[in-house]
Amino acid sequence: MLTAISFVVVLSLLVFVHELGHFVVAKRAGVKVEEFGFGYPLPNGLLTITLFRRGETTYTLNPIPFGGFTRMAGEEDPDVERSLASKRKLVRIGVLSAGSVMNVLLGIVFFALCFMWGWPEPVEFKNVIITGVRSGSPAEQADLKVGDIVVRADGKYIDNPDDLVAHTLTKLNQEMLLVVKREGKIIQVRVTPRLDSENISRIGVAIDAAPTKYGLKTYPFGKAILQGLKQAIGVIALTFYIPVLVIRGLLSVEMARPIGPVGIAQLAGQAVQQSVEIGWWFPILNLMALLSTSLAVANLLPLPGLDGGHIFFVIVEAIRGKRIDPEKEGAVHLIGLALLVTLMIFITYQDITTPVQTVDWTGMF
């Protein structure tokens, strides 16, 4: 029940804010907005309730309680009076990108609240975390990865980096058995140190003390806003850099795979549960910020059916110097939506058969 409620609240807020961005900018641009809906409708408007009508816009309450939608006149047809398609190119791009801009702003707000109400920072360290793996080193050959936490070496507990360094110096050309914690799982790794360019017994990793306990650090309003902005920019940059991290082996495919509504529900349930257990707002606020910012980036991808796809057609129109036939553009977006729905079904299947891993939101940073 907690997971279901968390999912509805989280997804509804993110989608509602997104559509609100389209609505406000469209109204300001003089585009005719025929309907602004809270939630999504069923076929033929079944169970849809008309709340009120103000001017030319009808405001409705719909039975599927996820977010909302903005229905504008003639989104692809310039012949419709005051349609979106009849507006100047920059106006159309502004309306189409407004939803993602709102999601980024919402992400900044939630990140800023995290910093104002308490951002987890390490206050206690134990064991060793691997922060780098040299190419061609014994560590790489043994499949040690960035983020691995070394707990024991040949049965000896590793409390700090000096312990691991001292033990490695005594094991030149001798196999070491490391007990490693990776993504919440305990595994064993066998690695054999060898002389490096300085004739020192090494396994080829950069290491640091691993944080084991976190406390909350609060920031004043101004600094929290600045930190929130930096965090949002970092998430956007990371979103585009993820494929590179996967190719370089710095991030597992499992951790990088996209998630759908079921995966979001699982993460939301985890975050709310952790917030309740430890009494911190950070887990749920941080998840909301991450999802909102990621949604903004995903929706601006130049794929048919997404806002980014519509913007792409506007840019192509500007390059060609003439408009693409509305029927052809509509057909492309319809096909794109069908493909996106198919992809979402596959992702949902993956979320059900392979649930997302439990995230420790209190110590992920």
C-alpha cells in the first residue's frame, strides 16, 4: 500500500508540473488551450468530470490519477485558428520545451530542500572503497570495480587504506583473497599483486576510506539554492555520460538500465520507507529531484511522440524553409508513440521480473 500511494503521489506531481509548464506558456503565447485535465481520461471520456470552464478552457478531473494533460488546438495543423502549429517557430519551441523546463526547476527546488533540511555527509569511516582501477592491472584482470568496498584481505579485516596497502606489500606474486561488498552483495575476489613501475607490490587501484555512517548537514537558503542548481546540472550531465560509464565498465548494465512505472513505484516505496524509518526527508526529496530532472532530459530527446520529437520537426522545418505536411508529421508521432508504448511494456516486464536493487538513499552520495 505504501508503495502504491508513493507511486501515485510522485508520478502525479511530476507529470502535473510538466503539463502545467505547457499550459502556462501556451496561454501566455496566445495558443488556444481547449482542455487542462487533472489525471488521464478513459476512452470516450468515461468517468471524466468537468470541474469548471474558464474562458475557452475546460478543466476536467479524470479517473486515472497520474498527473495531467494539456490539449491545445491544432498541435500539428497550422490551419486551425490560434493553433500551436500556427505560431512562430520560437514560440512553438518555447511551449514544447516548457514542460521539461518546469521539471528541471522542480528538481532544483527539491534538491535545494534536501540541502536546507539536511544533506547526508559521512561522519564515520571504515573499510576501503576503490575509487579507480588502472587499465591492464591485476585489479582489472580480477574484475575489481570502482565502488567496490574491501572488507577483508586473506581473512584480515581492513579498517583503513593503510591496512590494505601494508598487506599488499607482503604479497608480491602471491594470490590474495579479498572479501568485497558490491552493490549490497558480498563477493570474493582473487587478485595477485605484482611490481609496478616503482618496483612496489601493487594491484593497481586507487583507494580511499569508505564512509559507514552519515549525518545531516544543513545549508542556508542561498547556498542551498546554488547547491540545488549544481546538483541538477550534474544529474543532466550524468544522464548523457551514463553510456560512456557502461562502456568503460565503471557502471554495471543493471544499474544503468531504464526503469518504468513499476520501477519508479519500487524506488518510491523504498525512499518513503527509509524516510519513515530514519526520520529524514532526504530519501524521498532526493528521489523526487532525480526523477523530475531525468524526466526533463528524457522528454527532450528527439524521438517521435516526445516533446523533443516535436521540437526536432520545428528545427527541420526551419532548415528546409517550409513546413512538413501535418498528416505526415502526425503519422510519425503516432508511430513513435506506439514504439514508446511497446518499449515501456518491455521495461515494465523487466521491472517486474528483475526488481530494481535496493538503494541506500542515506549514503548514496
